[in-house]
Amino acid sequence: MYLSYSGFKSYVQCPYSYWHKYVNKTTLLTPENTVNSLYGSTVGILFEGFYADKLWRSKDYESVLQSRVEETFDKAVKDQRGRIVDWNDEKANYHSRAELLADVRETIPRGLQIIRENRLIGPQADAEVKLDSKFGPHLVGGRADFIIRRVEPHKDLVILDGKGSKWGGKFVEDTQLKWYAVLHRARLNVVPDALGFVFWRFEGEKAITWVKFTSADLDVLQHEILTTMNRVATSIDRLQGVSGKLKAFDELRQELFPAQAGDNCRLCAYADLCEEGKAKVAEPSRRKPRVTLPQAGVVDDGLCLDDE
């Protein structure tokens, strides 16, 4: 079977939500509104292009990025795949295309400053790196936003994930970056030197959070990934064995993929299809939802990123 980090996270927080999204592929009653993810998607694609097209070799990289904003946003919208963009949603962070694009334009010089200050450039600087790796009968998937061999004084190999959240590092999970490290080790037999989250909305020390880890942490997480995959694959096989018996199927599905009600129900796209989820959402909210995952114990002369 195939398992991505998002699938793993979904299964850990609620097996029933995982079943809807990845096994049954349940059609949502109301399409998901993606307005609040478009800022992060647009900024991410822009800086992926910065590395993929080696824009750092030129002196006008900022103006090139600015010129790409609108077409990049349109691409991000097109990639929503059946989901909607509703500016009128009361929960939307933005209420017009122009408002969001203005925020993206303000982010570009800030993002370039993050790159300069942290020397996020070097002989290896790749974006959207596919790290899918085979483990026996299973395929574990993952795409790292950036993998960079940094210039001096660091000269280290780092895996970075870009985040557009206004909450900074409040809701990120170290497990995501360790997941990429597990795959990098499996695919290339190299353990990265450092892992970090880049927060495009922030500056200075708040712009990057470095995640501490050891090889032993990666061993623990790899074991947990494979144990989870074996459990899910076995559960799916058992369900297929009673697929023609509706009552038996429903009872077994509840046993194998039970609803796990929690604060994350407020963010779950399938809450309306789940009695436990509906009850949880109906409760007064006492704190912001949070997903808690198990924590596993020479540059081209064209570099022009120095301050001018």
C-alpha cells in the first residue's frame, strides 16, 4: 500500500476520517473551501521556482518573482481539484483576490531576506523533491519543499518545509520533517544534517524553527510508519472479505476504523458524516484545535544574494 505523511496524520488523529478520505474516497456534501490555503500555496510555488529556475544567479530575482505572482496564484487555484474558492466565507482570511495577492507581494522581499540571513543556497538547492521510498510491499510517499546544501559557514544538508500560517510554529509537527528524513535516508542512504520549518510571514529568529533529531528518532518513526501501514492494509483486506454484507461491513468498519472524536473534528471535512464528530463540533470551543502526532525519540559565482 501507499502512505503519505498527510495520510499517516489523518489515520493517527482519526481512523474514520482516514477511511473516508483514503479508502472509501467519500464525496463531500459541501466542497472544501481552500481560500485559507492559497496564500501558502502561492508563496510556496513562487519560491520553488526561485530554486528550480536558479533565479538566485541573477540580480533581478525579486522583480522576476513579483512578475510571476498572478500566474502563480492562478496555478494554485487550478490545482485545487474540485475544491472551491469562496471569498465570502466568514472564516476566510482574505475576501478578495487582490487582497491575497497584495499579501503575497509583501512576502517576496521578506522571503528573500530569510534566504539571505540563513544562507539557504548552495551547490545543491532543490525544490519539490520527491522522496517516495519502497519498504518491502509498501511505498512511503513524501515531497520535501526544499533540500539544500548550504554555503559557508554552514556547509550542511538541510531539509526545509515552507509554511504560510499566520500562527507560525504553533501548529506544526516535528514528525513531518522527520518523515522526510526517514525517506531521504532510505532513498539516498544519507541522513540530513538539519531539519527546519520556514515561516514566510515572519522575520528574524521567528522565520525558521530548527527541529532536533537523532538517527534513533528516525528508526522509531520508520518502525511506526511500517506498523501503521501493516495495520491499515490488514484492515482493508478484512473489510473486502465482507464487502457484500452491509451490516457486517458497517460493524467491522466501526471496529477497524473507529471515529476518534477530538478538537480536530472542528477542522474535519467529514464531521457532518460522523455522529461523534457532529457532537464534538457542537460543543463550545475552549481552545484552538491542534493535531498531536507521536514524536519519534562550493557555490556558483553567479550567487547574488548578499546584501547590496
